[in-house]
Amino acid sequence: MNIQEYISSGILELYVCGALTEEESKEVSKELKKYPEIEKEVEQIENSLNQLSTAAAPYNPNQLLAIIKNKLHLVDNSKTIPIRKEKKKTNIVLYIGWAASIALLIGLFSVLQDRNQLRENLNVVNAQKAKMEQQINDAHASAEKKEELLAIFRDKNIVTVPLDGQEVAPEAYAAVHWDKQSKKVYIDAKNLPTPPEGKEYQVWSLALDPLTPTSIGLLSNFSEDENKVFMLENINSSQAFGITLEPKGGSESPTMEQLYTLGIVKNS
């Protein structure tokens, strides 16, 4: 350990001032016990601060504070601060100790300001790092989801049912990928328009003779889903699938005037 560099770092002034964290203070206390030079430096800092409080007592405290603020550029430097002359001669030793203590205090303020700025910068860096890590995790999760979906869509046991656009939305298109074994359907809704506020898409399993619609779920959070692929449960012996636009929360029966897509299961 380079003792001189440690002393010059300003950490001892912060230690005496009580500006360190509990963990940092414990570390400094350990160094005090190990190195007499550091312990001596701490004693000198404490003595200087004591001298400051003692030396400042016969003078005007507000005037002393104004001087310190002026040195720290906290007031207009163009204004001079008059110093009241005392009839009694100032003890030269006391004056030197007072001046040295002010210099120490100014240095301490400077160290504290630098330390606070460093902490703010560190907080900004940590926030940026956390945001970047979240973006990386989201990208990995999205990539993994795409790989999983590709594997599902390429499975030869998956039944794919294209759903063509209907009168209300001729350009709309969707696809149902039905895994009969796991009784899950994956709705690829990439080519459906974004639903208006207060509306969402509802998916229906259809029996054709007689026509019997059964809801198998909603395409919730449509705008937030990047892939626009939704997994729903389907326990029905479906002969067709349809997607309608319904009030948020869904409907008990499909609104046929808002039938966006429809497709029949082949070889059902």
C-alpha cells in the first residue's frame, strides 16, 4: 500500500468529517490500526478542525463563512468582504493555525463536492448499464422465442390453418398452427391491423354443422407483442377458426359484422 497516496486521496478528511459510508469508515479504521502514519495524519486533521472552531470564536462567524464561500465561488467574487480589525493583536501562532484550518476546510469542501459528483456519475453509469443489460436480456428472450416458434411451425404434426380476410377487412390475414397433441394453438396475427382503443381480437373455434362458435381466447396486449404470435388452449374438435374484433374483455358470442378472418381446417 502506498501510504502517501492514500493520505493524499482525501479519504481521511472525509473520514473525520463523517462523510463516508459505514463500510468505507470501517476500512479506514482498519488502516489506522495498521499504519501509525495514517493515524497521525487523522489526528492532525482533527486538531486542525479544532483549531478552526477555536480560532473562529473571537471573530465574526458569518464573516468567516462568507470568506469560505467566496473561496468556493459560492458568492460574487467581485465583492470584497471587510474584515473588522481587532484592537488586541492577534497571536501569530493562532492566526497561522486559523488560516491553515480554513485552507483545510476549503480543501475538504472541494473533496466532498468531487466525491458527490463522482457518485452521481456512477449512478448514471449504473442506470445505463442496467438498461443495456435489460435490452440484451430482452433481445435474447425474443431470439429464443423466435427459435421456439420456428421449431413449432416446422413440426410435421402441426396443423396449419390459413385465415383469410373477410368483408370488414379484406387485406387482413392470420394463421393458426394447431398442435392437436398438446391441445395448443399458436395464432400468427402479424397481418392483422392494430385494434382500436377499447377493442381486442377474439379467436373462435367453429363446428360447422350446425355452426357453433366457441371462444378459445383473446389476443391481449396486441400492440406490445413484437412477434404477434399468441398461444391459446384449444380442447375442441375444431372444423374452422375465426377471429373477430370485440369490446375489450371479449364477448360471449362473435360479432359477425366484425369478422376479420376465417379459415377451414382441411381433412377435419
